Amino acid sequence: MSNPGDPQRSQQDRGYYGAGWSQPAPPQPGSSRSAVPSQPGGPYAAGPYAPPRPPRQPADPRKAWAPGASVTNTAGALIAVVSLVLVEFVSGMIGLIGTSLVVHPFSTYGTGDSLVSGFVTGVFLAPFPFYAGAFLALAFLTPIARRSPLPTVLLRAVLAGAAGTIALALVGVFTGSVGAIRSGGARLVIDVFTTPLQNGVPFTVMLLATSTAAWLWLGRPRGGRRAPGAPGTPGTVRPADAVPPATVQPPAPQHGVPQQPPVPPYGGQQPPTNPWGGPAPR
């Protein structure tokens, strides 16, 4: 039977924190537990401490390559590529209207294609690898950033055009291999080298113009005109609330010259000459 006055017994009854219940002691510096909270299943982690990752450094706006994805980069790529497609569409539509005055749009000619099918193939299907390659390059590798200077944006547009030309050449490897079986090896050279360069060079030149337009669109200041009387507009500066008192003392009064009352400061009121009134009548 234990002694109620035993100090060890009383210490055990009180617990580690002396609150009347038993609680585990904190881990010692040499223990295997780590003092880093882990998952909700336990108060401490059993594994080693993992330091947090350092913050990602922003890309240099003057470099040609700036890998990364963001909403602004995707918007700039969409503006540049969609503008290029619109230019090709308008140009092809003008040619289609002019040719349809002589040949029926749906009549076949030459290789058995009609004017409409040739228009769809020449504007959308054939250059689609260039559109896709240029868009991916502008969205993830060479973005049209608003903080980049114009020469850097033009260089990135050239690199995106080169990526689109390479995409045309990769597609030409498959189409040229199939055509080489029927027409010989010359078809492979045409589909891999001459046709991609023939289409890629003018597309890259147009991409320079559309990338410049996208850069101007993304970099222009946002917000409309301020309403009259809004803070920051001309004529809204508040006047000073008070004029500081004069630091130069008035000259001493001279004998024989009537003294004039002092001039009150601007915006103030002059105190009465005799605030208590005249002498009481007798």
C-alpha cells in the first residue's frame, strides 16, 4: 500500500503537465520521432523531415526560351494563331469567289477535287500541323509575354514558325512514304522538304505580324476613362485645411501712431474687441 504523502506518487497522479491526468512526455532530441506534423492519423511523422521546395524563379522576359504555361501565354498563342487562320480564310475565300466565276464551285477538275474541297484542304487541313506546332510553341516554350520587348517577341514568333514547319515535315514523312511507293522517292523529298518550306516561310512571316498584334493587345493598359471628379483626375486636389501661422513677428508699436488690430489668418474669424461688454451703468 502506497503512502499518500509520497512525493513520487503525487507526481504520478498529477501527470506530466500537473493537470491531474497522465500525458506523454514530448520526444527527446535523440529519438526517432520527428517534430514535424504529418497526416491526420498521428501527431508526429515517422519519416525524415522534407524541406519545402524553393519558390519558382520567374522567367527572363528577354530570353528566347521561356518554358512554362499560364493563362496569359495561352491567350497570346490563341490570338496569334487564330489571326493567322483568319488571314488564310479571307485570302482563300477571295480566291474561291474569283475562281467560281469561271468554274462551278462543286465541279471536279484536275485530280478530281472540287473548288470547295480544295479550299477546305488548303486553308484548314494541309496547314493544320503548322497551326498546332506554332500554338504549342507559343503557349509553352516561346510565349508572347507582355513584359518582353518587341525584338524578343519577334524572335519567339520565328521560333514558333520553325516549330510549325518541323511539324509539317514530320507529317510529310508519313504522307511521302506512302506516296513514294506509287510515285518513287521524289514524292518523299517533296513532302518532307519542299512543301513544308513552301508553306512554312509565308506562314512564319504572317505569324510575325499576328504575334505583334497579340503582344500589343496583351500589353495595352486596361480600364476605361475615369469619370469627372474621380480621385486622381485634374481638378480634384483638395485645398489645404489650414494656413500655418506666420513666423515673422510684427514690429513694435510706436508712440503717437494708432495701433491696428492684428489681421486674422486665412479662413479664421477675428475675435471680438471686448468680449465681456462695456462697463455696467451706475
